[in-house]
Amino acid sequence: MMIVAIASQVRAQLLAEAAAALPAECCGLLLGSAGRVEALVPAANVAADPAHNFEIDPATLLRTHREARGAGHEVIGHYHSHPHGRAEPSWRDAARAVANGQLWLIIGAGRITGWQAGATGMHGCFQPVVLEAA
Ligand SMILES: [Zn+2]
């Protein structure tokens, strides 16, 4: 099983982002390296129904990819919250998942879980990831 290190400061920031976005889902990008989340880039949730869905602001997406390359960082995945649900992928998440190995962090009910998007696992595409304190 994949193990990803995540600093307690980043963990606290994820929970704060989720709380601040209520009643909507929060979302953003994850910077780091394989096996390590270094930082978050919060983004506006531009979904038509942000209480039940998320869509990362495409401008933030483009800018973050560009800046990360320049700074020697990597966009390793993204995060979003489930204000009304558990910290696990929904069928809605599965419907849009791409089997690209990216890390998904999901915040729900005060918990954070990690998943790797692939071709097997929960809902057919999410492998659980162990999040390790760093
Ligand atoms: Zn979701």
C-alpha cells in the first residue's frame, strides 16, 4: 500500500480549509514529491453546485502547474472536502477520476483520508493510501 507523509501543519490547514468553506466543498492542489505532501494551494470551487461537488478553478490549476515547474515542485494531486459525508470517495468522485496515479485527499467528518487514482480499488478506481505524520 502506498504511504504518503504529511506534515501536521498541512493536516491542520486541510481541516481549516474544509471548515472555512462550509456549507460548500473546499478544494485545492497538493504540492510535494512522490510520497510526501509539502504544501497546499487552495483554489476556488467553481462547481455549479459547490455544496455537493467540486471543480478546481482552472486559472489556479494552470498557474500552479506553471509555477511548480519553475520552483522544482510537483503537483502530486488535489484535495476536497465532503461537508455532508464521510472521508471517502463518492460515486461522483469515481465518475470523474482519471487513472493517473494522482493523490486524492478527502476531508470529511473531521478526518482526512488519502487515495490513489488508478484502475482498481474502491468504486473501481481508488486505492487507499496510508497517511503518515511527518
Ligand atoms: Zn468527493
